[in-house]
Amino acid sequence: MKCEPGIITRQRMRAWFTHIPGRWFQAEERARLREILPTLFGYHLLQLGDLYSKECLNSSRIPHCIVQDPDRQAAPPAGERARSVFRGEPDYLPVASDSIDVVLMPHTLEFTQDPHQVLREAERVLIAEGHVVILGFNPWSPWMLWRLALGWRARPPWCGHFIRASRLRDWLQLLGFDIVSCERYFYRPPLSHKGIMQRLRFLDRLGQRWWPVFGAGYVVVAKKRVATLTPLKPSWRSRRPRMVAPELAGNSRVTPIDNFARPAAESHQQRATDEKGRKR
């Protein structure tokens, strides 16, 4: 059973991120963002969705951070970076085209009715060479077992629309993006027992080395590609008609000038002879 996008789903998702294993999964995501965001530059960063704390935005060097929050809060919590917040939906953004340097989507696509439209909006608002950073759940991880068992309860994250990283890359490339990187993370099962989860930390190291495609989450970074026109240098050389030499013409349709003059001269001489004959 799929989640219905709405305030209840978002509240349950935020609650999941505050408990084990969601809290540890989110900590791994923040660690990834602390590595990625400082490498992206510009003037404006737009985050679509407000599923968890915006502490990760503190690592960005972009001065102006904007958050699209359907459940808008009046002010950011204490300790978080000051930011602009507007209320709206990610599939129709009240943002000018070609105005944003980086778009961040923390699990935005899993809990929206039309993920394709959300990606189109991200492409629209991004400037040329702008970046999009997408966090998602991997449907091919061992977490699929929990999703099959608990998805019918309409409890996030299990009821979300999980999208394969390979399919997401295809969608982005169709929209004109170049894939910069795709990383997977978190290889522990989603257990709520703290002691067991701590003892299973070694699975993250083994997973990164031996079965990286089975990570529970992934982060995709893509850059908006812009088609460029290559200017051609104009040719200013004179386009004079070329003279064809009679001996090189062969079967060419070009006839030497003498061939036109000779019949005309012979015809004129014949007319003069005829005139003299008549006068006699």
C-alpha cells in the first residue's frame, strides 16, 4: 500500500527519523551531505521538502538557502542556519526559471504523486551547470523484506515509492543532466534494538567493499547540461567563377569562347558574298 502524500505521512516520516534505525540512517545521510555540499558553489540553494532537520545545510558554502516546506514553520529551530522558507508543493514551484544553483531533495521523490514533474521543476529552476542532489531509498536492498512485510500498514518509509538509482539516473539524463556521482550507504538491517545495531556496524564496512549495490540508501549528484553552439569562422574569399581551359574541358558543358565567335564570323562573311552577287 502506497503512502498518500500529506501532512500525516510527513509527520510519521519525521518521527521515524527520530528513532532507531531512522536516526542512525539519517546520521549517515548527513555525513554524505557534509562531504558533497561544500563542493557545490553558487548563490542560492533550494531544498525540496522538510522531512528532517536542516542541520545538513550548515555545511553548504552557498549563502542563501531556501526550503520548500508544505508544513511551513515560522522560524528555524535553535542552532540551525537562518534560511528562507516558503509553503508550496515541489511539483509546481513559485520560483523563477534558471535562478537556483543547487537543488537538494531529501527523499522528496518517494512521497510525491508525480516524481517526474518534480524533476522537471528542478531542471527548470536550475541555472546552467547547476547541480541537483537527490537522497533516496534503495528498493533492491535487504530492507525490501521489511517493506514487503510492513508496507501494507501505510507506514513510512515502507509505504513510499522507492525508485531504483539506475532508473533515476535514466530520468535525469533524459532531462539533460550529466551524472556526477552515485553512492550507496547503510548496510545494517532496520532493527530498533540499539545494542544489536551497534554490534552490526561492521556490515557497513563490508557492504561498501563487497556488495555496494545493496545499500539501504543512495545519493545521486547530477549537473544540468547545456548545449553549446560552436561558432564557425566566415569565409571572406571571393567566389569568382573559374575559367576552364579548352584542353582540360573534355566533355564539359563549358564551351570555349572561340567556338561561339567562329560560326558568327563565317555567317557574316557568307552574307557579304551574297550581297555582292545580287548587285552584279
